[in-house]
Amino acid sequence: MSLEITEHTMTVVLKGETIATATRTDCGWHVTTSPRPLDRNSAITALMLTERLITHGEDDPCVIEWRRELSRD
């Protein structure tokens, strides 16, 4: 897994395939896996959550906690 972060985009790649992206706008970060704009740190969390879901599944403790964190924003 790799996570590339620039000033205006974020991309997470797993096994050579892009699994999620985020783009910075005036309203915040728009992540392909989130229904609403997020702040920078939450966008990173959302991208890491996507990777963790694919590799560890719904019942993983990190998945559960990161979802809880994102729901508080």
C-alpha cells in the first residue's frame, strides 16, 4: 500500500491499483469513499480506512475505530 499526498490531491494504491483518491477544494477534501467534504486529517483517515477494509475486513478494530472517528466530524 502506498499513500501519496500533495498539496491538492491524495491517492492510495494497493497492489498497483488506485483504490481511493481525495481532491482539495474550497470546501475541504472530497474523498471518493466519503459522501461529504472532510478536513485534511479526516481525508487521510478515510483513505487509510478504505485500504484497511479491503485488507482486514469489517470487524477489524482499526476499521471500527476509524469509522467512529469519521462519524464525529
